[in-house]
Amino acid sequence: MSYRQARWIEPTIFELSRPGAIGIDFPEIDEVLQRELKEALDEIPEGLKRRELFLPELSELEVVRHFTRLSQMNFSVSTGMYPLGSCTMKYNPVMNEELAYDEKILNVHPLQPLETIQGCLEIMWRLEQILKEITGMSRFSLQPAAGAHGEFLGCLIIRAYHRDRGLHNKNIMIIPDSAHGTNPASATMAGYQVKVVKSDKDGCVDINELEEIVDEKVAGIMLTNPNTLGVFEKNIDKIVEIIHGVDGLLYYDGANLNALLGKVRPGDMGFDIVHLNLHKTFSTPHGGGGPGSGPVGVVDKLVDYLPSPLVNYDESKGVFYLDYERPKAVGKIKMFYGNFSVLVKAYAYLLRMGGEGLKKVAEASVLASNYLLYKVKKLKGVTLPYAPESPRKHEFVVSLSKLYRETGVTAKDVAKRLLDYGFHAPTIYFPLIVEEAFMVEPTESESKRELDNFYNVLSRIIEEAYSDPEKVKSAPHNTAVGRINEVKASHPKTMTPSWRVYIKRGNKP
């Protein structure tokens, strides 16, 4: 039995606490400093002073061992394959991390005088030039901190554009039934009513239904291309014609751009607004390894609405500056200029890859996806919905509904069982239009050997589903934590005693 099997629960650091344990000694402070501290504290209102500091008491060794054990229980793209569909969990080059931790990057402050941060401004400006070239947009705002944040900004820009033209009746945003859930959420937050357009038999937007629901009230459509099924919207020219025909705008959800890098640009397809996920497509840490970054680019007629400031370059003076004189700009959606460390990593990645390298990224990611799909769709209990004979782009979605009907094993069960073999679970139950959806995106980072390994493990799990379904339904078995009740997991009554005490004292979990 492994360590992880034997100790499936690591106590919290509060549970490990023991009165009197000391991990660090603070030096004694002299009388002058004591007096200065007292004077500073006296200026703080009584209502803002903390009466008690609830901290665990442990030795240095206990702290080190605790967090080392937690790190061993963690999973990352550095330890195994992350086939998380629609998330593009590719390898994050260590060199990019080292560059972002350079003192000149790490210790810079956004309130410094502009003459002291010319290098930082140049990085942002040059990054924007590359993103413009990749997407076919005219200008970018680097402010958004994530893809959904970028969607929200894009919707605000659409609203500002139409209001500026006196088109206050445009209050509808069209979204495909295969879209990311953040699309309708972002549109609703911006004040739009959402109309859903269904997918046709090929997994693309149903053009006939789109023509029926589009009228003068439509402000725009939010599309991912290729979509979440991994299918390229072959009728994109017709969609553009329909939406632009009512003075609507097309928003490009850049979550799946990895499949098109260097091959085709959203701007050339007819899109008016684009967000990019630097923490996906351009290889910076994703999710818990964040923060994220979701720059938004627009065509020329929408540049005035981008939030201030934009980074500009005065060629005559040879200096970079921040442009705040933008009267039509929508309000700032983030302090300062964006998550700078993420911008640096993305810029480093783009410089190292170059144009030809980005093309190879798209080619390799699409090849990996179709190679794996060719093998997976032949497994017992697996079906490929929507145009089953057509290839996919960078990701694919199969259905495990047949497996469920024949064995009682769900897509969730299969995903949990994959954890036992050292793979992160893929995306499941998305998009919602696929029953028992099982969504895989291998990315260009994975070798053929790793793809074969994933297939062999998945094949073994499918065999288990038919021969010993309870083994799969009760997985995972050898991870740090077994299967949890996902509903009860976030309820205060199920928390450990120390956490309940912590919350009772007025702290947030």
C-alpha cells in the first residue's frame, strides 16, 4: 500500500497545531521602534484592530513536511497529462517562469513614473503588435484577467457601440447551444437577453434557425470557432452576413484558438471582437497556477471603446506612454494595465515560437486530437455524435451514453478512474448537447507515447466497466482523497472542527 493509499487524508495545519510549538523567533525590538509602532497603532480606529490572531503553532519542520506532503498530493501539467477539453492545458516552459521572476519584472510597481517603466511598456506594446497580427484585429486592451472577464468587456463594447449610434433597441445576444457557459453569463451581466441557436447535424450553428431568430433587436453573436465539439464552423461567412446584415457584431471566444494559430485569423473570418486566453493558447500557468489573462482585441471601428489606458509609442520621441484621453472608452474593468507577469510569459513564449512555430502548434494539436479520436471512437460503449465520419480540430467530444446504458458506469465514473492511473480527468458533461459527454484535448505538448498510454488506460477502464463496474463506479482508489460527496463537500457542517472554529470567529473559509 502506497503512502497515498495509507494516508488518504492530510490533517489541516490547524489540526496539526500544538500549543507552544515555535517555528520562528522574531528579534527583540528596541524602545524607539516600540514607541513608533505604538504611535502608528494609536492612529488606527479601535473598530479596525484585530483582538485575536488565530494562527497554528508548529515547528519549522512540521510546516515544511505538511506543505511538502500537500504538494505530493497535487496534480499539475508538470506531473502528468491534462486532457481537459476546451482548456488547452499545455506545458508551461520553465524559462518563461524564470523571466517573469527577474527582479526587473518582479519588483516593478504600476505607480512608478513612466520614464522608469519604459521597458515594461515596450513589452506590453510589442505583445499587442503580435496579438494583432495573429488575430487580424486593430488594437488590444490587455486589462482583462481571464477569458470570461474578456467576454464581459466585449459585451460592454458592443453595448457602447450601439448606444453611440442611437440603437438602444438592440438588447439580444445570440449564443449557440454548444457555447461555453461563460458566454450567456457575460452577456447577461452586460444587460443582454440571451437567445440560443441550436446546432445542426454536423455540430455547427443551424443556419436556418439563425435566420429565423435574427432581427433588428440582435446586438451580436458570441461564437467559438472551432466550437466546443472540436468542429470548425464551415458556414462562418454566412453567419457573418446574417449578423452584419442587422448591424450586429460578432464576438470571438478565443478559448479554442490553439487549433488555428498561424492558419486563419478571426478578423479575416469577419469577427469584430476577440478575446484571447494567454493562460491557455500562449502557455502561461492555468487555473490554480494563475493568474490568468484575457486580452480583448477589436476592429478599427471599435477601438474608441476599449478601456483606458492603452499603451502607445511616440516614434518621434522614442518613448512609450499611456493614453488616457479616450472619451468614448468603456470604464476600466481592472486596476492598472493587466496581469503583467502573465503578459511577460506570453510574450516570451511568442518570441521563442515565432510564426512558423505557432503553425506547428496548431498542426500538432490537431494531429494529436484526431489520432487519439481515431482510436477512442472504436472502443466498446463509445460513440461520436455529430458528423461521426468528420475529423475534429484540437479537441473532440465522445459520448459514453451507450456505456452507461450497458454497464451503469457514467462518464464521471470513467473520469474518476483515470485518476488512479496518473491522468487528470478530462472535461465531462460539456457541452450540454452531448449525453454523457467526455471531452478530450491532448494539446501539442503530448508525445505519441503519452497519447498511446492514455488510450491504453482508457481502454482498460472501459473493459473494467463491463467486467467489474463497481470498481469503476467507486473510483478513485489510490489518490490522496477518495471520491467525495460533491454537494456536501462545500457545506460548513461537513468541514473539519478547526475550520468550523475558524469560521465561527468571523473569518471566511
